[in-house]
Amino acid sequence: MIDVTPAGVQAGGAMRHLGAVVSAGLGLMLLAFATTIDFPKTAQGFKGDEATYYSLAHSLARDFDFTFERKDLIRVWEEFPGPEGIFLKRGKTVEIRPSRFFPFVQRVKRDDPVRTRLYYSKAYIYPLVAAPFVFVAGTNGFLILHALLLSLDLFVAYLFIAARGSPPLAAAAYAVAFLFASVVPVYFVWLTPELFNFSVALWALFFWSYKEAVGGSGVGSLNRYLRGRRSDYLAAALIGVLTFSKPTHAILMVPLALLILARRQWGRLAGVVLAWTLLTGGLFLANAAITGEFNYQGGDRKTFYGYRGFPFANERETFDNIGPSQRLEAVLPGRVLVTRHSLTVFRHNVGYFVFGRSSGLLPYFFPGVLSALLFLSVGGRKPWQWLAGATIVGAMVMLLVLTPFTYSGGGGPVGNRYFLSFYPLFLFLTPALAGVRGAVVALAIGALFTAKILLNPFYSSFHPGEHLKAVAQRWLPLELTLLQDLPMVVNPDRSKRLLGGTPPVLAYFPDDNAYNPEGDAFWVKGKSRAEIILRAPVVDAGNGQFVTKAIRRLGVEIQNGELADRVTVSTGRESRTLEMKPEEVAVLHLAVEDGVPYYRIEQPTSFVYTISIKTTSGFVPFLVVPGSSDSRFLGARVRLVPEYFDAEVSNWTARPGED
């Protein structure tokens, strides 16, 4: 039959279903990718916490249990060279005994009598959801799940923006930009809960806010459901799942509960709290039933790497004799949360959180930043949107207070993986869009920072320091409070190198524009600008006392290369430019900015600084120096000699290891 529907009507129908069409197209493309790629070969190994989630999902899919056994260890080698960074713990046995006091029973927890029985020390909800896909498709099942999540995320984002009154084309364009001009898609190739948590948060907030965005309009059973109280109960249940996955997600209940409370809808409030409590409590209760402990990260917990060994690998390598225990109480000690430097660290971290090179909102979540700016610049702002905005600020403050030196997630992540599941909050600030200009701006600016990552996600994930060397990223400051999580730290040639000073200062080289030190000096690459991070030393004064040094001034000894050069040295507080003749030597003494306080668990404070050195000329020694075989492109040789003063004295019962 020939379709005689007028073209305009056909186009109108297509536009009404544009979000579904785009989402389905994305889903089909991602599913094709997920089912055809050789994931273990392409991934190059495990990243971050992947080994734990990978092993638990395979254990659930193949063995239908939550325990780590020798067969689970052997299984990893079918695809990967060992479960690097796997988190394991011992369980407990629980007895319920009568008691004379309310509630007249007591819970008695004892060590598991089977000392070789081990459990995975991570939340099981993501591997449990992934397990059916892993059962059907093996490890590629993770990617199949992620393909379904990401395509549904796009559709949900489209539905919300359209509900705000945006035309279909504008809604679809901004939904695409919101997801794909951010760091979110890179976690498509991570076998960790980040994309799962992001998706569940997005859906929960959608079920809560859709009725507010659409008002009284809309027909059909789906619209009636989304505008009713049951959508709030579903939102609360999903936040319960998130709270089990990571307890900090409980803050997402705040806007939901406060809006209902402000309207004095007591029955709805009780239902929402009950739904959240049942899901959160039920999942933790299930964890207690499985392992004997409510907390999946508490108790006798360890991390294992190949250089230490893995339990069950042989008779020598056991849980008892490999590596130190890592108890939950060591994660957030008071001496990290509250010190004399806490306010200074917080002030630096606020700037880093927004503008930071490796984890900031601006480079990795720019569409969300744009949504916030649009929200603040146009009228019609609603109370529920202010609550969403306040929750963004609350989540930011929570991360900076609880994890001031690991707020991006630790382990060299791409962007801020701890904040990823709070990113959907920005979507719900987005006002009605008249056209696609907002999407174009979001895509154009966001892509400056994320295109390099997203177009090669496997390489970028396994080499998270490479994209930080791009021009756009180098406009932004390095997060000195995240020093031990910056990517160059894993390379011993580029971190903790001893330079000049008495005692020597520690140097870190975050880019490729300075060559590895030779003794206490290093060459800056020709026609390049090198950044160097300096960490002042902490000196053991004996009797449990440690003296923290700080840099007063910095001596810079420069030996120029074979060609005339212009060398610029900047410390942030002072900058000097020298016109240097071939092989000329010069010495500068420059003031430095106040150091950024840095400390980790069981570590005294140290102070961190950045300097930059720029050259405008360069030479290749073997082309100009007879007998040389050096093929590097050299600019100037630099030696740094800091002048110290004693900043503070700390008392410690044991010598802390160098972090």
C-alpha cells in the first residue's frame, strides 16, 4: 500500500518520536559494539576496582555464589593476567540469642570457623544486575548491560527536557550533548558501577521531577503514573539501591523528602521513607545474611596485587600472610577530616572541584555547568529545581569534607568518578530550550575536553594521564590535593624524584615537556613549557616528632643549550624571563606561593607547590655536538634548590611511610 499521508504530517509524527528513534539507534549501535569487541584484549588489563566486580559477577553467573575460591582465581587468567587490585574479606558467623532487654534478642558475631572462606569486599548490587548478561555473553555481558543503560539514559533525558516545553529537536540535541559532551560515556568500558549508579540516579530523579516539569499536562497511563505518588515511591526505592551501592547517595533523598514535607503530604512522605528504608535496609540485611556483616567494606579486609600474591594461588600465598588489613575505620580518621589546615584545603578544593584539570566540573561535566548557568539566567525557576541545585552543592561539600584528598575516586580515574552519579542533578536544572543553540554550545565546549577521551576510551582509561597533556586541559590548574591520585604517580621515573635542597625536595613531572632527572637536575624540552610539582620534605626529628618543611624561596640554576634561547620561569607568585646566549648559565631566586597542605592517613602535613619553565628554542645534541648519541630535543638544563623554613612539628607514635 502506498502511504499518502502528507509529508508535513509524516514529519510531525517523526519529530514526536524523535527521542525514541535516537535512543533506539544509539542502543543498536552500542549493542553491536558490545557483542563484537574482544573486550579482554582491548581493555589491556584491569583498571581501578574492576577485578573485584569482574570476579563477583562471574562467580554469580557461573557458580551462583558470592564467595571467592580457587576456581574464581583460575577463571580470571582465562582472559586477564591476574585480578590486580581485588578486594577480599573474611566473613563472620552470626548467632541470635535471647536477651533480657528490648528487643529481647541480641546478635552475636564471631569469626567464621572456615578460615579459608573469603568474600568480595564491594557492594554486590552491580555485579548481581550484570550477572544474567555475563551468564549469556561472558565478559561482554557487562558492555551489553551498559549499552542498554546508556540508550535508556538518553531517552529519559530527552523525555525530561521535552517535558519542560522544549521542541523535540531541541530536546533530543541537548540530551545527546548532556551525555556525550561529558565524561559519562568513557565509563561504558569500565567494569565498575559508575555507569550503573549514574543511570539509576538519573531514573530516580526523573521519576521524582517529571510531574513537576510537565505540570498538569499529558495524557495516557504512563503520564498518570509519572504524575502520581507511586512515581515518588519508585524514585525512593531506586535511591535505596544507590545508597547500598555507595552510602553517600543517601543525600539524593533530601530534595525528594523536603519537597513532600514542604507540601505537608504526610502519607506520601511516610511511603517514600518506607520505600527507601526497605530497599536500603533489605540490601544491607542480605549482605549480612551472606557474609555475616552488614558492611561489605568492614572487618578483616585486604587488597591483593600480583607483586604480593593472591589467596589460593599456592600453599604459600594465603589471606593471612599477604598484605596488611584495611579496616573501614582507617578510611576516614579524624586527623584527616579535622586539622589546622582543613579550611585551607577546603578552599583550594572548591576551586579544584569546579576547574581542576583531572577532575573538574568544567572540563568533564560542562553540559551540566551550562544547565546551571541557564537555570540562573532565565526566569521561571521552581522550588524543586532549587532543591536539586542545593543537592549538587551538598554533594560537593560532602565529598570535599569526607574525602578531601581522594574526592575524585582514587586510583587515577578519568574525571571525577565519585561525582558521576550526582551529575544527573544538573539535567533537572535545564530550562525550556527554544532551539539547538544550547546543545551546540554544550557540545562544542565540552568536546574540547572530552573528545580525545571518548574517541579512544580504552586507551584513555588505561592511560589517564595522556589527555591531561592536551592544550585545553593545560589551561586549568592541577589538583595538588589529589597528588597521590594524579596519573604520573604510578610512574617511578616521573614522581617522587629527589632534586636539590637539604634535605632534597620531591619532584613530580605531570607532562612530557621535562625529561627524567639526571642526578638533581633535568632538561626542559625545546620550545616547550614544562610544569613541575614540588613537595617539601618532612624530616624525622626523632622521639616520634616530625618537622614539616615549607619552601620560602626557590633557587633556579639554568644552563642554556647550544642555541640562543628565551627561558621563562614562573612560580605563581613571581615570574622571570631571561634572554640567554648559547651555553650561558644563570641563577634566579624567586618567591613562591604558599604551599598547598597535603596529608593522607597516618601522614604528617607536607606542602606542595607548582612551577613552570618555558623555552623558545632547542637543539638535538647528536646533530650539533661531535660524538654525542643523544637524540632528545633539548632546551635548557635546570637545577632547583629550595630554601626551607620549619612550618610545623607533628607527634606520631610510629614513623609514617612516604606517601
